[in-house]
Amino acid sequence: MWPTRPGEAVGHLRAVVLVALGSALMALSAKVNLPLPYVPMTLQTLVVLVIGAAYGWRLGSATMIAYLAEGAMGLPVFAGPVGGIAPLVGPTAGYLFGFVAAGFITGWLAERGWDRNVVLLFAAMAAGHVVIFIAGFGWLAYGIGLGADKAWAVGVAPFIAASVIKNALGAALMPAVRRIVDQRC
């Protein structure tokens, strides 16, 4: 549908630019990684949650969908020099698809004022991390058949401490991010 009101085209253009910027940040955050046996530790969850809080649920989840689509098309946006379908069906698939839900949840909570208080924002980001962990754990345990014990040991436990640090960093960064993304999309 074509924009019909003055400023509507600018709003659409702004949204497209923010999605492109967000997916580029996701790709960069994937390249900062610590290889582990099944799932690498990256900065992606921090970026997912900051994007969700800054963009809101609609644009936050749309940005994650765009990121996954870029990877599915073969662009090397995932951890390591990879793109294509393999990461979307391999051990990292649950986490990658969990990014969409985490962007949604964190954005939804932020739109209800949870981004205006550091403690509430930390909690909103923790909820986003829990969603990512549930998706990743579920896929590792049942999608690729590692079983619950091994999925916990390789897919959740090694990431808990880093997630708490990422939540704190994300909550602390939001005032600066808010100045960059000066209004909700």
C-alpha cells in the first residue's frame, strides 16, 4: 500500500533503514564469538534484546525475521563465515528462531514502559533471554535429539552468566540507544 499521508513515506523509509541497520548489527554481533562444541557464544542475544527494547515489538521482530531471511538467502550473517539453510536446521536453529520471539517479547514489554526503568528493563531482557534459551534448549534436546541433560549442559548452562552480564550491559546502554532511535517506529 502506498503512503497516503504526509510524512508516512518518511516513516516507512525510517523503518526500512532501522531494519537494515539492526540486521547489520546482528551480523556483526555474530562475528564476535567464542566457539563452543554445539552453539557458539556470541553478542547476538545482547543485540536482539537492545533492538527489541529500542524498536518495539513490531519492528524488533521484523528486524529478526529480516536477519534470518538474509542468512537463509546465503549471506554470511550467522556466527562464523556461514549463511544458508544449514544454520537454520542445525544446532543453532532454536536460538536463531528464538531471536524473533525475544525481539517480540522484549519490544512488547518496552512499549509498556519497561524500558524506562533499569530494573524493569533488565527483567524484560531476562524474559527475552529465557525465550531464546527455551527455543534453543527445545531444539537441541528434541529437534536434533541430544536429550534434555546434554542440551542443558551444552546449550544453556554455559550461557547463563554471560546472559546476566548482557542484560546489565543492555539495560545500561538503553539511554544512549534511545537517543539514536529517538522515537518508536
